[in-house]
Amino acid sequence: MYFRIDDEVEVIAGAGKPSRGKILKIDRKNNKVVVEGVAKVWKHVRRSQKNPQGGRLEKEMPINASNVMLVDPTTGKPTKVGVRFLEDGSKERYAKSSGASLGRIAPARQRHASN
């Protein structure tokens, strides 16, 4: 899963299907992401010292990472994400549809540098 926090994604399956939003939280162990404005639920909160008002809070719930696709920054459409090595040996994410870079994910290593 090559997602990062603040990546813009589009929901491609499930109840929030045609919506877009930024990733707020990633749970790599359970393969889930929390997307801004998607899968909202009401949480009922009892009155307490911490929350004297009580009432209902609206919050986003995690959805499966397979139900979202990263949005290509150049075309604005959903795309698959690939990984490639650069000449200096560092690793970067890229959009498979356009080939645009999505940022580095690993520092340069001598063994992956092209000679």
C-alpha cells in the first residue's frame, strides 16, 4: 500500500463511491484508511467532565484501502501507483497512467544507483 497521509484519493467502491478526499489516517496492519468526509457516522457521547454538553459527534470511520485509488496530480483522474528507482539510487512513487512523480519514499542507496 503506497498511500501517505494528505494524499488525495477517490473512493471507487462502497457507499461513498463517487467522492474524493484527503487521507487523514492509515492503518497498515489492517489495510485500512480514513478519508476526509467519507464513511461518516454519528457517535453518541454521554455527558461527563470532559464533555459537559454531551450529544452526538460526527466522525469518519476507516474503509478498506482497496476501495480507494490515488488521484493523479497531472490529469486529476484515479490512477495506480508504482515504485521505481532513480539514477541516484533513491526510490520514488509515480502515477502509472501519466508517469508523474508522487514523491520519494526511500533515501539513495549505492547498490540501486545506475553506474
